[in-house]
Amino acid sequence: MLSPNEIEALPKPLEKQFRNLENRIMADIVRRLKKANEMTSGAEYQAERFLNLGVSQKDIERLIGNTLEISQNEVSKIYDDIIAKGYARGLNLVKSAGGDIAPYKENKSLQQLISAVKSQTNNSFKNITQSLGFAVNQNGKTVFRPIADYYQKTLDSAVLDITTGAFDYNTVLKRIVNEMINSGLRSVDYASGHSDRVEVAARRAVMTGVNQVTAKVAEQNMDALDTEYVEVSWHSGARPSHQVWQGKIYHWDREKNHRNPQSSVDNSDKSSIIDTRESNFKSNLAKGLINTVIEPSQQQKHQLTKAWKNQVKQAIVSGGRLAPKSRLNKDINPQEIVNQYAGTGNLRFFKNSDLPNEFITLPYIVGYTYDDKIGKYVKTHVIQIKYTKNGVHIFPTMERSVK
């Protein structure tokens, strides 16, 4: 199959499309606000509002429709890549091990699964785009507002502030832009009330389908190879409970695979049963063909470990400093912090970047960062979220950064 890095890259074109949708919607709101500001009175705005009632909704639908059409094409490309590259590699592996497996054109069960997964993914996108909106602060509480409602109420409130002289245009514009950036275009699950940034929801929809396909191919390859062993991929930034079992080789009991928890054992124990979900993928191992070693130091990436603390102490004694400049505590899950706290901090723009950095003070210590003023590593409650075109990067930073 495809490598873990290749699989991780599959949803990126779709994430980009949904980020573009977010940018277009935000730009459209700013454009309408500018137009409203150019009117000479509140009465003129109300007349214009009445004439254009429903126009903004059609514009929203057009933007979303275009994104959905592009997304469906991208979904087809993703699974074409899986078959063209990943399945072909699996075929070569099986043949090199003396096994036999049907070409994709003859593999009816896999064809049916991919067809179902494509449909499932596209339906997920439809659900995402039918529940778009912004999370805003209302009387001290975060409230989700559907996108059409946000359009009209935001413009109405802005025009009222400007025409009554309560605030000037630039102040109102800054407030609305900050509100949209803090929230990001979001998709809400109305049953639970939980919302995610739209690109996160889109990525999850894609990866759910990709995991199903890769698991099916792994099963078929195991049958062809007559092997019971799998290697579970390793990735940086994994939650602590996953670090103990990723990047290792296991015996896989397929009948019990989805009913038993992951087991943290070393490579010599072949009696374990694992369930490889989320960002980890199974690779088939033919007996005697492959010997993989994961360096223990890789598991420490982005995490605060006892060994790293000892290195810090040695560096301080010798008057030096270790890279990197900061480390998250080992029990911190970066994605959970982003999901829970993104949009609640202070935004700051830096040179050479159109996207902001966000500084958030959390109610607990998140890790260590190096204080250049005193030449020591210090504990901190503050995290910095760096927003980029490819996602976000999160790391501890100095507490004075938010002042």
C-alpha cells in the first residue's frame, strides 16, 4: 500500500478547497460590509437589504456548490491514487514473497468497497456543507450561528454601529474580521453541539474512508502471503497511549481485531491483538522478508520525557541550551488543544505571513520553553498556535507573550 506519509498527504487538496471556501466567504462578508458603509444612511441600507434579501443566500449556495463539485472530483482522484500506486505496490510485495493476488480489475470485493466508500465520503461532505457557520461569543458564551444567519445579523449589527456613531467603520471591520478568524468556518454536529473547523471535518471524512480501504487491502494481502504479522506505522506527535504500541510488529487476530484494545508489548511478543485506527496503518510482513527498527528517540519528538528533562539539566549546568526551544508535556494532545481552545486567545500577525499566530493561556501547565532573558527552561501555561496554509503548528511559549 501507500506509505504513511503518502496517506497523510491524500486529504490535503480537499483541505485546501475547504480553506478556499472559508476565505471566499469571509471576503464576501467584508465586501458587503464595505458596500453597506458607503451608503449615506441606515434607511438606504434597509432599502438595499430588502431588495437583496436572499441574494447572499444564493451566493453562499453557489460557493458551497462549487466546492462540493471540486471535492467529489478530488475524492475520485484519491482512490485512483490508492489503486494506481498502493495496490500495485502490494501486488509486487505479494509476488516477491511467492504469493498470488488478483489484479484490481478482477477484485470485485475491493471494487465494491471503494465504490461504497466514495459515496460515503461524498455524503459526509454534503453533511458538512449543510451545517456551516461561525462560533461567536454571545454574552460570555460561545454560540454557533448558521452561515446565512451570521451573514445577515453581522451586517445588520455592523451598520447599526456605524450609522449611530457608536463605532467607526475601521473598528467594526477589525472586530468582525477577528471574530471570523478566531472561529474559522465551522461544521457543527447538531446532535452533540460539537463543531470543527471545516478543513478538519473534511480531513476526517477522507481518512475514515482511506482507513477502511487500507484495512481491506491489508486483509487480502495477508491471505495471499499466508502471514499473521503486521507492522503498525509510526508518526510523530502521537498521544502517549499510542506511543507504546506504534512502530512495532504484532500478531493480528482478525476475528477479534475490532473488539479488543491495543496492547503495549515489544516486538518479541506475537500474541497481541491490536486495532489500528486514526493515523496508524497496518503493513503486511511476509515471514523472513522485513526487519524494521524504530529508533526510541523518534517517539520523544514533541513530547516532554524524563530523558529529555535530564538533558535539559545537563545543558543548564554547562551553560548551554538544547534545541528545540520548547516541549509539550507528554500527556498533552496537540489536536485536542486546538479543537477545544482555538479561537479563544489573542491574535497577532507577524511579517511575511498573511495568517495570524494565536496565543492562549490555559488553566494548566502545558510544557517547558526556554527563557532567553534568564537562560533557563521554564514552565508555561501559554501555547502558541501558528496558522499556516497547510494546517496548524502548536508549541509552548513564554507567558509574557500574551501581555
